Amino acid sequence: MKSLATFCVVHLLWANFGYAADVPPPNDPPNLWRASAITKDGRVAIQLARPKYQTPRIAGPAEAMEWEFLPRVTLGKSASAFKADGKPMASDVLAKKLRRASGVVVFVRFYEPLLEPDPFYLNMIREGTVILVVSADALGPPIP
């Protein structure tokens, strides 16, 4: 009986691990960007910036980067905020965490409605990290 139970548990675990490895995540991977936030008229406005190479590019062991600022997005309208466990983050908590610019994980979505972050990536994100899901339309023209 004990060996049958062990066999069943191992078989179920093996089946789950095999399935997880075979199915790709449903959306694009997240970006590691920088964000800051302010509260204005009761709404949280988020300023995002992504790294880009300085121009002209000079080949070398470490090329110079700079922050490219994107259009501001509004929490609840074109962006949603989450904790590392995938649960929604309150707007006041987000505004407090992003008083100063800091690193965030950003999922860019090309469709509406904005969904939660992909569970596939959540277990790779450190506790305390701010996760944003942002509409691609709010970020301006498409990224080349």
C-alpha cells in the first residue's frame, strides 16, 4: 500500500513537471525597467523609463546606456500594479514604493483588458518587487 501511494505521488508530480516544461508561457516575457510615481488629483501617474544605448554606439566591453523616458501611464486606466505573489497592489502602496525611481518588472500587453502577470514568471521575481502590467498603446508608437 505504501509503495502504491509513493508511485501515485511520484507519477502525479512527474506529470505536472513535464506539463509545465512543455507548455510555453502565453505572453511576452517581462521587461526590467525603472519607474517613479506621483499622486495627482487622486490618481497615480507612473513615469516609466527603459534603458537604451547611447548614440553613436561605440563597440566595447561595456557600452554606455541611458534612460529613455516613455509617456506617463495612469494606474487603473492604462496600467495595473501587482505584488510579487501576483495579487493586486493598492494605489497608495504603489505611490509610496515608487516615490523614488526604482527598478520594476513590466509586462507590456498588446490587447485589452489588461490581465494579471503570467504565473510562469512570478516564481522568478523577488518578494517586494513592483510588477506593472501596461497597455502597449499607452507607451506611444510601437517599439521597432
